[in-house]
Amino acid sequence: MLDSSRSTIADLREKYQEDFQQLRTPLTRYAPDFDWQRFNYGLDNGAFTQEPGVVFERMALDAIDDPLCSWIVMPDVVCDSDATRKLFDTWVDRLGFQGQNKLAFVLQDGATISDIPLDEIDCLFIGGSDKFKDQEARYIVEDILALQEARHLVAPSIHVGRVNGPTRAAKWYDLADTCDGSGTSRFSHGGQLERLVQLLQSLRDTKQQKLDLEFSNI
């Protein structure tokens, strides 16, 4: 997902033949549609930079009924799971989103599975410190996916924030559904995004070759 204009994303989709989507935030406020270019987006709350307020509230209220919107990230506190859980409940009440689809909860440092409102969310957004994101968060996500499978329930989609390089992209490739990174958005026409695309395509091809080999031996 790219925090860029729809026209920029449309150009990049054509250039790389990849299913890029849009990450909207109260900071950049890019429009959710561009003429005939219609593709999905996620709405972040912008809390990493500033405290969410009326701009996020207005965007969230518009997005909740927008079929292009995949999820809306409820406000969070960086590296603080307890405060994030409280903010989630506060903003769900403030927005009147009880029982609504499209809610996303941010996984932060200190979280356990019991802290995550799995019955209320469609997306788990992986935030937190670099150490937490690259180690503990993976174990938590693996446990969640196993738990939901055991319950015969649909697991939330997994989105990873701050994916700006190949190491983190490779680490989360097998678990994440989507990702974003400020570096890849800011330098979308430079080498950073191109290197990331090449890595993802390589991982995808490797996985397909492995599957082909496994089926050929059946």
C-alpha cells in the first residue's frame, strides 16, 4: 500500500504489473478515487506523527460505508499496548462503530493475544518498535492464525507498517496480506520501491516453484 495519489498508484500498477493499493492518512488526505481508477485502500489514523482528531474522524465516517475501503485503523499509542487498547474502545464509541466491519487494531509492544479484540476487527495492523515488529509480533500473529483456524473462524487480515527494506519484507512475506512504508511511498519512482517489488516477485516465484515441485511428486 502506498501513501500516494491515485494517479501515481495507477501509473505504478501499470509499470510493475502489481496490485498496489492506497494507504490514506489524515496527514496527506489523498482522495479515495481518481476518475475511473478504482482500487481498494486502507485508512490509517496518522497517530505515528500526530494525535488523531477531527480530520481522521471525518475521513473514518466517510470511509466506513465506502466499498473501496478495506479497513480503518483505530487510533493507537506507539509502543504501548495497554493505552492502544483503551484508545480503540474510546474511538469505536466516539465514531459509533460498534458492530461495524472494517475495524483495524494496531499491535503494539507489550501485547498478548488476550489484548486483541479479535471478535471486533477485520484487520490486525502490525505496529510497535522495530524489535517488537521483527520478533514478538510474528509469534503473536502465528498464534492468532492457529487459534482462529482451530475455532473455524476467519482470521483478520494482517497489515505490516514500516516495511521500507527487503529484510522486513522477506520476514513477513509468508504471514502478511499487505504492507506499507513511508520510504517506498516517498521514493516511489526511485530504486527503493523497485527493489522491494523485485524481492516480492522473487519470493512469489520461489513459492510457486516449490508448490509445482510438491504437486509433481504426488
